[in-house]
Amino acid sequence: MKTEPALKSFKRVLLKLSGEALGGGRSGIDVPTIQNLVREITAVAKTGCQIAIVCGGGNIFRGIQADKALDRTAADGMGMLATMINGLALREFFRENGMPAEAMAAFPIEGVLPAFSAFEAREILDDGKILILTGGTGLPYFSTDTASAMRALQIKADVLIKATKVDGVYDKDPNQFQDAQWFDRLTYNRVLEMNLKVMDAASIALCRDNDLPVIVFNLFKAGNLGKIVAGEQIGTLITQKDEKP
């Protein structure tokens, strides 16, 4: 696939990992999948890039899918706890791989996870550690996509990078439609106008209003994350303007 130079290389990034990615497409935590992801991310971190990760919990529980059977507020609380389980697993896998890592949560669990602090988060990143952020926003009715945008701004990330299993943003599911159109660049407004489902509308609007670039890419192609951090455009770049530099 043809690539174009991105706007710049990135020193500090926020990587959004879905729960489904951590589960290898199945329920629960898939150890080989996480080990591969950890090795890929560790290699990039050792180049000097500061990496924070927001993880979803869909491999364990998705609150939005249970709202007809359960109260939505309670269901979203269960989903937040699921992200904490994934975050703790990620932290331990990074440490086992020789990469220092810390985890924080939107709300603390004493003896398990400390509360998120933007200032402490930046210090952790400056110390060269992987930072894992869990618990979503800590509030119901907000997705981990919105949490990713919020945390990226709070830690002063250069870019929000969303990992997927496809090569970026399409106008429809490329796994179901052979004529799906791939975009190399999009504006925030066009994503919203076309109702593209790559991220929820609140997260895209938050990125737009704060001019935070978004890159959507396939993490499962070896080397992609490192290429993005080095400044090569991989996947789809979402910014205020869609023309190439």
C-alpha cells in the first residue's frame, strides 16, 4: 500500500487498544496476542517514544451491549472494571518483557490501581515507562474512545493512534464489502458528516476542537507502529485539513 510522509515524527503518543484486540477476537484475554502486542510496543518505546495506552474491555464485558438487560449506568460501570482487568494484565506483561510500566484508573481501587493524575502521568512517561490508563472516563455513557481523546489531551500527547484490524478508515466494513473505499486522509468534520464508525462522535469532536491529530491503523502488521512514530503515514490520518503536505 502506498504511503505518504506524515506531518512529523511523534515523541509522545496515546495508543488506543480495543478489548477485542487484547482478546484476539475472542472472549477473555489471549496470552499470545498480548505478548505479540507487548513486544511490538516495547520495541517502539525503546527508540525513545513515550507511549500511553488506553485499553477497552470488550473482550470481557461491553456495557453498551447489556443496557437492555441492565441499567445502563451499572452496565457501564461493569465495562469500566473490565478495562481495569485488561490494564493490569498489560502492565504485568510489559514488566515480564523487561519494559517498566505503570497503570492508573479513572477512579482508584485501593491496593490495586491508583487514580489518574495528569501530572503524575506525564512524569511516568518522562521516566521512560509505559503508561496504561484504565476505567474509561470514570463516567457512564462515555466510551473508551472519548476517554482516549481526553487522556491524550491531558498528557499532552502529539497524536492519538487507534489500533484496528484493518488498514485505516473505510466508508464501510472492508471485511463485508469488496468495494469499500479506503481513505488515506480525512478531516474531523468529514468523519462526522459521513457518520464513519471508526470512533464515536464525541471523541472526534473533542480531537477536532483541540486540534489533536488522529491516526487509525492496523497494529497487527509488524512494524506499523514504529513507522508511524518515525513520521511515515500508515493508515488514515484525521486532521483539520485533508490535503497532503
